[in-house]
Amino acid sequence: MRITTTDKEHITTFIHACIRNRMTRVVCSPGSRNSSIVIALDEHPAIETLIVHDERSAAFYAMGMALQLKAPVGVVCTSGSAMLNYYPAVAEAFYQSIPLVVMSADRPTEWVNHGDGQTIVQEGVYENHIRYQTRISKDLVESEINAEVDKAFEAALRTWVGPVHFNLPLEEPLYGTREVEWESEEAVEFNHERLELSDEMKSELSKIWNDSPKKMILVGQHDKDLALKNGLFDLCNDSSIAVLVENTSNLTHQRWVHCIDRTLAGISEDEIEKFQPDLLITLGGAIVSKRIKQFLRNAPIKAHWKAGYEFPAMDTYRKLTHSFEAKPSDFVDALVSMNLNRNTSNFGSVWKQKDFLNQDKLPAFFETVPYSDMAVFETLLDYIPENCHLHMANSSVVRYCQLYDPIPSIRYFANRGTSGIDGSTSTACGVAVASPNTCNVLITGDVSFFYDTNAFWNKQLPSNLRVFLINNGGGGIFRIIPGPRESAQLEDYFEAHHDRKAEFICKAHDVNYVSATSLEDIESQMAEFFEESDRPKVMEIFTPRELNAGVLDDYFSFLK
């Protein structure tokens, strides 16, 4: 097949190597120095491109697409400070283990630090948050370019998944084209080896297991995984095992504790000891709950087993004794295959009973709760469609969501790698673009929303996106967590109180907009809000900022 491409031969070779490594989607931001790369991408029949002007937003778009597609997605920018705007998404992709492929155009090396415009030291910029970084220049021959690209994608995809960076120095002229022959090649496949435990390790783990009447399995952020769910079900048919998950774990079962903070709130000082595990097993990524982190850091845990390729030395609870570099499902299957002894302890039942007790109390609380963030979340989560994608922005939103039982058919998303507010909307847009036949719902706070409004600044905005914007006039998280709310600087410096509204932002970007100031307003507009549309929709819900923290305090006091 003859195709049009750039006249920069090394760029054509580079793009073909990326395609062979399964990168077929790229988010582009306009510029001049990257024009040779953009020409090669846009003209190529195997590549789909999306244009997002704001580089910070563009990188989160690409990250969201990679998250949904479970495949590498590229993002390309011009030279200079443009690539620095990618850094928040690079860091998030690093800690959330997402294969984001950064392609930064650069000036020729001889012009770096010599006064040429849009020129900075680009190589090594992401040093602390990248799985692989390399330079692809015209000095490399085809075999060298292919080897470097293959090496980078192997680092990004084989086991410990994460972002990679290609820096591409380019000389003028930049806009020339040529025709070349291209033949589609079979995609590179990276197969991981299944975990094989030695007899010695099996013996050691069996002894720890048998000596631990109180066992806890805590699952952090994870994609839906039927193999892991089935493995946990087989392993945990034992009353001595408590399984704790969060909405972001994307695992549900009636025997497991889904709302950790809700359950912890009902544990009195006198009974803490019977809820503390002897053996802790952690799977998946970040945990949202600060309460369970503190609870486990204070517990006299004898052994902590961690399973996962990413961050094998990460010791969140300061009790790590064994780290297994393996897929969580493979590690659980390995434990199941060992036919470990069942224990007569009722530790798992104790946790689940407490969970049930606090769950049963809640209807009485919500009968009297005033209009507030808490009441709004209860209403919104009742209306979320089955089988949708639910995106939870950071700070107070993701924490509120953990207080409600997950809906099994829903897939939950949150940027919990770095837990920053930047990019929540852009990530949701990226996932929505990559899943056009699925309803994507974003619940966001006002600060997160206003911080990322350039997510709406592009031609290909997904029509399957619905945004609930909870506007309580600032960073409500600082009225919830202890410390800031007692400070004289609360309103100006922490909460950053404001009176801004999203209506005209939505009009500027041709996004459908409605507002609500009560539960009745919300409920009366829900049916139409979820109807099909050719544009995204935003419902801005105004809540009383002074009341919200008190209602949440009442919630936890009620459970006690």
C-alpha cells in the first residue's frame, strides 16, 4: 500500500515501529516543530488522531483513552514548554500504571540553551516518573530506531505498565511530504509469565497463613477482573478472612465489605483489637480511605503480603514482609492451588456483621438529612444508569462516593495515582471518546471542574458524557478534613471561596447546561438529562457550603 508521509525518514520509521507495538490512537496539540510527526500520523491509515489544543488536557485525554482501551495511546506536542504541561498526566499514568506514550518534538541538539525560541532542555524532563525515555534522531538507522521503540514499549507494556517518552529533534524544513510503501505487520505481543512459587516459599506462606486466625485482603484501585473476582471467591470461602474493597476496586460480592469508612465508623475503641488482622494481603493500586490506612498502620500486623508488578517496595502500611511481582489474579490463584487450611476464626464474619449493622442504620439518617452534598450524592447515585462508566473527581467527590455501596454493573474510574484535581474532566472525556457506545458520567466538584475547563475545547467532544457539577463555592474538602477548618485562612487560602458559575463556560463550548438548587430540581430533570444528545450535558448543582461539613460529621456520629 502506498501512503503519504513526512519526508523525514526517521520519523516514518518511528511511527511504523509504534504501530507495530499497538499504538493506533494519538492525541495531537497544534504546533510547528511537531508538524513532521503530525503529518506522518494524520496521513497514516492505521492511526486515528484527535486534536486537543491544551497540552495538559490533551495528555489526560490520551491517558483516559489508554485506560479504556488497555493499549498504548500517544500524545504529541511541539517543542519547549508544551511538554511540561504533560507532566501532571505523566505522573498520574506512572502511579496508575497506564501506557501513555509521550512524543515531544525538539530543536536540534546544537540549538538547546543557545537562545532559539521554544527551546528548553527536554531530554530527561520526566526522569522520576517514566518507565522508559529515549531520543529518536535522524542519526539513527532503521534497525536502531526499531530496537529503541521495541525496548520502550516492552517497558511500557510487559509487566510494570507505565508511560514512556520519545524525544524527537527535528530540523527545518518541517512540512515536506513523500510517498512510501507500507505493509501492515503483525502486532508485537508481550506475554507475562504466570507466578510459580517455590516449595520453600509455599511452605513459608502456609505456616504464616495457618498461624494467622485473622486474615484481611484489601484491594485497591483495579479494573474489572473476573479472574480476580473468581479467585477471591474461591480463596475466601473461609470465615477467618475479611475482604475489604472500594468502589475503585471494581469488585463486588455480598460477603465483602464495600464501604470501608462507613464500617470503621461503627468500631468502638473497646473492640478495635478484634478487627485488627494478623495477616494483611494487599492487591491493586491506591486506597482512597485515609481511615483504613491509619487503622492498619496502628495495628499489630505480623505479616503483610503485597502482590503486583508495580512498585514492589511500596510499603503503605509500614508492615511489608513479602512482595510478589505478579498479577493479583495469578497470586490469588497460586494461594488457592496450595489448598491452605481453613481456620475456625470468625474474623471475616465480624467485619461483615459490622458492615451490615451500619448499612441498616442509614435509612433512618437519610430521612432527616437536610439538602447538602450528602443528600445530593445519595440522589445522584440512585439515578446513575446501569452498565455505565462512573468517573469520580478527586478530593471530596471520590470520598463521598466510597460511603455508598457500589453498583455491580458500573465501572468506576478515578485519578488516584497522584490524587490531584487536574485532569479529572479530560480523563473522563478520553474514556468517553474511546467508549462511544457507553454512557460516561462524571461527578465533579467546582474547583476540579473550573481547573480543567479546556477539556471542552476541541471539535470531537464526546456526546456520551454527562457531568454532574457540585458547586459548593470552593474546595469543600477543606471543611471536611481536620485542621484547615479551624484555621483563620480557611476561606481565602484553603477553601478558596468563590461565586463562579459554569453556565457561560458551557455556552462558550456549546455544551448543554442545566442547573439545580434542590433535590426536586435534580430529580425533575434527570430523565431528559440522560436522553441521547449530539453534545455533552452538564448539570450544575448548587449546595450550601457552610452546611456540608456538619452533615458529614453528623453521618459519622450517627454510625457510632
